[in-house]
Amino acid sequence: MSEAVAARRQELTEFHAALLAFEKEWWSLPGSKEAEIRQRFDISTTRYYQLLNALIDTEAALAHDPLLVKRLRRLRESRQRERTARRLGVTIRV
């Protein structure tokens, strides 16, 4: 079973918990986030963000760490709004 399928089934695997824990603490680690992702998880940065974005949409992740998941959802939505506004040439006021 793939990581994304397990997450959708409301099961928070050790791997998913490790992703959330890393996202919560990466800023305090020495070195670059990209290097740490490769070293810890042996996946590309792109794959990491794909998994993380799928994970934060699950109820299991929300139940595990609601503050982190809600913050990541807000950041993602904000970035999506900014990208859309840039494409349309609209200025967003915050």
C-alpha cells in the first residue's frame, strides 16, 4: 500500500508521523532542508512536498497535530491565492 493511500485511510503510519515531525522542526536543524529531506527520507524534495500536501488533507494528520496541519493548510492556501493573483495580474491586499 502506498503512503498516500494509507494516509487517506485515516492511518497515520510511522513514516507520516516522521514527515509531520520533520516539518515541525526542520528550521532548527543545521544544514539545508533539502539535504536533510534526502538524508532522512531518501526521497526528492519534490516527492516530499507531494506527500506532505496529500498528508495534510487527511483527518489522521489533523488529529495527530492540529496546529501544524492547520498552519500548513493556511500557508498552502495563501501561496495558491498569490500564484493565482500573479497569473491574473491582480493585487491582493492582506
